[in-house]
Amino acid sequence: MTISSIKFYDFTGDYTSNPMTVSIITDQWQRIPIATFTGDQYASWVGPYPNRSTSGDAKFMLDQPITNARYLVINTYGAFPTEMELYGSYTPPTQAFTPALAKSVKLKDMLGVNAYEWNFEDGNTPWQINEAKMTVVKSFAGIRHYMDWNKLEANEGDYSYNPTLSGGWNYDAIYERCKAEGIEVLACLKTMPDWMVNTYPADQRDGENVPLRYGKDFTDPISYVEQAKAGFQYMARYGSNPNVNPALLSVNTTPRWTGDTPNSIKIGLGLIKYIECDNERDKWWKGRKAYQTAREYAANLSAFYDGHKNTMGPGVGVKNADPNVKVVIGGLASASAGSDYVKGMIDWCKQYRGYNPDGTVNLCWDIINYHMYADNTSSSQSGTSTRGAAPEVTPINKIADDFRQTAHRQSYDMPVWITEAGYDVNQGSPIRAIPIGNKSALETQGDWILRTALLYARKGIEKLFFYQLYDDNGTGGCLEPRVWPMATILPVDLLLISCIKPRSFLESTPIRKQRIAIRLLTGMRKMVNRPMCWLFQMR
């Protein structure tokens, strides 16, 4: 694009002390200022140079036409013209876009659930698996482990896994058992450790702040070195590479009490294939201290991925611990606005990571990931909805198409996952499932979850994790919060039992609970054999 002249309509207000500036970014990532708006005129058209006294069309002309403009950057403290017009020429791209590739997605491989370490182990015996809880977990093909960084590194540089210094949990046992049961684990390393939170002023402390020390530059990869080091330590232990230098690793080896078995260094256990860099880094609702722009999060990911192309020293970045690990974008909360956030991340990589020898952009993630709760407004987590809605009457299908197209056109057909979706049953929730006809809210929840899974499978979304395993506060879990012998299988298990692992469920379940499962499966058959208007009833 070429820009030859700019016109601003100046109505009221004077912004001489804090003017608006306009810059462009070229195809070579040069940022060039081209215009200033001060607002010191009234009800008239002004040009790009407020201190010039030229007249006629000449006052709108740039000194030199700007060529190869790719992006327009407006910097303002609140000063805006009433109108802005740009004149020049535009050459459209010649690239012909093709549709996203069709992907065959199997439900048995696709479906997972969000869970915590206490969904596998008890707080009073955190060193061992609770078999009753594990029986329930085995219904799922995947687990998104919601894992607080503080569990791994309660003190800076002091790593722990079995037991964790915070809580005493045995992560080794959880991951070993999941692998034995054929359950894929996505490790979501999220939130800040307490020692980092405490670098902030008292009134700004929040574990969900951007993961860097107070005062650090959000745009600089080196600001995220502590998180990138934690990722390296974690993947050195749980990844597939047995050749990590032990001298780079550290664990807390101090027994907690006499006779306690402390942590020990382990390498290449082969238990984790996927790791997610934080959670909802575009969370706008907690203010600037907790929000990252797309370019800031890309800088964060570049450190986490490979120590910003191995420029941050040894022992930094998950790929430097295990080149085979797949890095997942932290689930995006703003997906209803489209995939522009991901495109902004790609642009940062073009500028700061460059291109691979084959001409592809050197991206610092392997899987695109977003969150989506279908509701009766925009499905944007905006808080304006009054209830959930059936997936087919919401925009989630178009949103999935948009992310798939971005993955196809700009990310080389990398997988797209959704790591949070679902509905509440609490009737005060803005994403609640509702009673429909003779169906309870609980039955509607199961119905809508099933249809959500089928919709995303058709759209080529390769993994879907429901939020969450247990209904901790009476709102949105897949199971009731009681220990398994008293737990009730909710309607969602019509899907889980029949589509994922019915044999393992029935073989490992007492006869009384087998009858529950059989009744549910019978109900599933009856539901499918009913008229389609019942299965796909929408409100």
C-alpha cells in the first residue's frame, strides 16, 4: 500500500500538549511516523503537519509518498479527529486462498476434561493415587492438568514434583498412572508463584498477573526468563529426552521430616507430550497488570518455547529440554472477537524470530488453543449473557471456522484445540443450561455438551476439554463433587461412557454401578432412536 496524503477533520478540542500521532510499519518492520493531529483548529480539515501554513490540496500531501505500508499505528492519549481520510493506492495480494483441510476427528481421541491434582489424590494422602477417583478419571481420553507454577517452584530456583513443596502432591504418580491408562495429559503451567507475586505493590498482587517480576518490560522475552526456566526443568523431567545435562537441573532434596523421601532428579520420564504456556493471557477483566497484547504474549512464548531462539542462556525454554514436546498457546478468552490475536502473535514472530530455511515463519508454538462458552449473547465471557445456549444457535461454528482458516493460511495447518467449554447448572449463572420441556437443566447440560462435541468434531477441532471434572461449587462440573462410591453419573456420561471407554469403565466398576451405566447406555439408544427434533431441540 502507498499513502500519499492524509486529511483530519478537526472539530472541537485542543490536544497540542498530547497530540495523536500516526505511523506506519513497512514490510521490513520499520516504524515511520507520518502525521500528527493536535486539534488546535476548529471545524476544518487539516493535514499531517500541524505547523505548516500551506493551503489547498498541498496541505494534505505527505512530503514523500509512503510505500510498502503494511500496518497503520495510532498513538493517542485520547485525542482523535472527527474523521480521518487516507489517499494513495493499494495492490491486492495475488495469493489464492484455499479452504482449510478436512480433518477426521475421532471422539474417543478428542474428548478431555480440566482437572487438578486433588482429582487424583487426596489431600490427607497426597503421595498416592486414590483408586476411587481414578476410576472416574479413566472415563476420559485426556486431562488438562490445571497446574499452579507455585506447586513446582514454591521458592525461586527450588523445584519439586514428588512431593511438591506446596501441598505435598505426587505428580510422578499422577502422570505415570495416566500414561498406564492411556490418558494423554496436557500440562497447563499457570499463574505466578508467591515469590514473584510479592514483587508487586500490595494493592497489585494477583497470581494471575502477567508472569514476570514487577516493573519488567512486557515486550521483552528476557522478562519471562523465570517462567521459561521452570518450563525447562519440568520438561527435562517429564519429557522424552534422556540426554538433558543433569548439571542444569535442580530439585529440593531436603526431607520435610525424619524419614521423609525427598525429591530427586529424574530425566526423560516420557510422561508429558504437551505443555500449555499459562491460561487466558488476554484476560482483559483484571486490568493491564494481568493482560498481554498479542505481541507481548508472543514475546512470552518465545522465551518459554526455546529461550527466544537460544539467546537466553542454558536451561531456558521447554524445547531445549525436550525437542519433541508440543507447545500449546494458553487458551484465549477473547476468541469470540476472532483469531486476530493469533495473527498479531504471528506478526511478532515475523519481526523478531524471522523465517525458517524453508521460508515458513519461525513460530513459537505448535498448537492453537482457545476457550469458548456458548451463551445467548456473543459467547465472549463478557458477563452480559443471561444463560447458556445450544451450540447450533450461537456463533461458535463460525469462530471455529475462523481459527481453522488462520491455522491453514498462516500457521501451516497446525492443530486447533479448545481447552475450556461447557455449561453450568446453577440457575443463577450467565452460562447456565436451562430446563427445556420435560428435561431438567442437568439433562440439557448433557445434551448440549454432547452436541458441542459433535459440532467441533465436524469442524476439525482436534481436542476438546470440558470445564471441569468435578462440580466444585454447584455450577459446571461433569460429575458431582462427592467421592466416587456415592457419585452420580450425569447425562454427559451418556457421551463419555458410550464414546470413550465403555469396556474399561464396566470392567473396573462394581455391579451396582454397571447397572447405572447400562441404564444410561439404554437411555442413549432411546434418545438417538427418538425423532431428531428431540435430540436437536433448541431454545
